[in-house]
Amino acid sequence: MPILDNKAYRKQLRTWIGDPALTFDLLYSATRDGCNGQAFHAKCNNQGPTVSVGQNSAGYVIGGYTSIAWTSRGNYFNDDRAFLFQFLPNMVKFVPNGNVNGVYDNANYGPTFGGGHDLLFFYNSYNKSGAYFNTNGYCQIGSTYNANGYNAQTFTGNNNAYLDIEVYAVKQGNLEDELYEKDKPWRKTDINDWNNKTKDKLFDELVSFSTPSPAKVPAVRLLLVGSVGAGKSSFFNTVRSVWKGKVRSQAATGTAPHSLTTKCGILHKFHIV
């Protein structure tokens, strides 16, 4: 799973960059494209602002942002908006000491930040050993970026074995798409995890549901989704009978090769008390 599939990471990056409607499009993955400088630059050059992020075998998630495009220019460039960050184990932002040597842009190097270098993911080429890329990257945080009391151990775990290293294009997007995540499923659950334990967990979530108090929503609507004959209408009739205190059969039920429900409508509003 791409690292920035984590919604909390995307939200924090928007806060740090200063734009709530940014999107992050995956340009480069070491696992997919190869862990070498040529592959990185082939995918990421001339793509505008980018976020580079890596997850290592110690569980640290770290990276850097630059507002200026990579171009394989062969030297440093200055970017007063660049910063380094750590997502795990803590969410921390590291800004430059000054507007000098913020980013190193070399055709043989992966994403590299600072004149120390403060963060170098890799240079030349590496293959995976087991689950990780054991790179020659290193960290000298504090050379160009304010270390905030951190060092190589506390910033990266002094660990250069990466599960993956990814680079994302940072683009202006639509905040509504992010809020509702229209292109993603509501819930990601492996088919092997659909069991009684999962059912009980979902039931508990439904029972304990409440809307945020500022919203002042007077009622909620439940959508039941299932195959023909799964018992959606029967379930509704059972719940409605409990609420009414007598047996009700408002939704059509029975046995048929096709759905017995032929029209849609609001059958009942369950008011929040």
C-alpha cells in the first residue's frame, strides 16, 4: 500500500505546506520502478513540487518536501519552502537554517536534502534483499535543516533498510474529493477477515454511532447492501416492528428469482436522542 494512502499523513502535509486542497499523485516507487537514481529522475524530473517519503525496517516514516522541480541539474538548489519531516514515531517538521543548499539534485542520486546531507535515501543502484532495500543512504540532520534536538538515531533510527521509497507530485486539487474520497471504497477489509468477529465489531460501531455535536443532525439514514434474498427487507421489518411494538411488514419480503423491492423511499427516520 502506498505510504500516502494514510489520510493522517496527507492531512499533516497539507498543514505543513499551507494548502488544504492539495493532492498527492505517486510518481515513483523504488519497489515498482527500481531503486536507482536514473529511475527516480526519469519519473520525477520536471514534475513541479514533490514529496519524497520512505519507510524503513525500524518502522520510521521520514521524508522531505521541495517546491522546486527536480531536473538532474548536478548541484544544489535553494528552496526556502523545502522541509524535512518525520511521520513515525512522531510527526515533526524540520525547516532549513537558511536558504542555502536545501536540496541536492544529482542524476545518480535519489531524493537528497541538505548540504550534509541531512537526508540521503540512496545513490547509484540497489536491489531488494528480502523485503528491504539496504541502501547506502545516511542522515546528518542539522547540517542545513534545524534538527530540533534530533539526530540520526532519533530521526531515522539510524536505519537505511527501506521497505519502499516513494515520490509524489504535489498538485492543486479539490478538497471535496479528499473529504469524501469518491474514488476509494468506504472500508478496506480482506475477504479472509469477514467473520463473526468483524460482524460484531461493525455491529458495535453501529450501536455506538453518534454525530459530532456541532453538526446537530436530527436523523440518520442507513443503507443496507446485499444480494437478493440476503434478508435486508426482513431485517428492516424486524427493527420497525420493535419500534412500533407490533409486527409490521412495510417492506416486501418473500422468495423470488429477483428482488421484491421495486421502488425506493424513506421508510423510517431513526432520530438521534
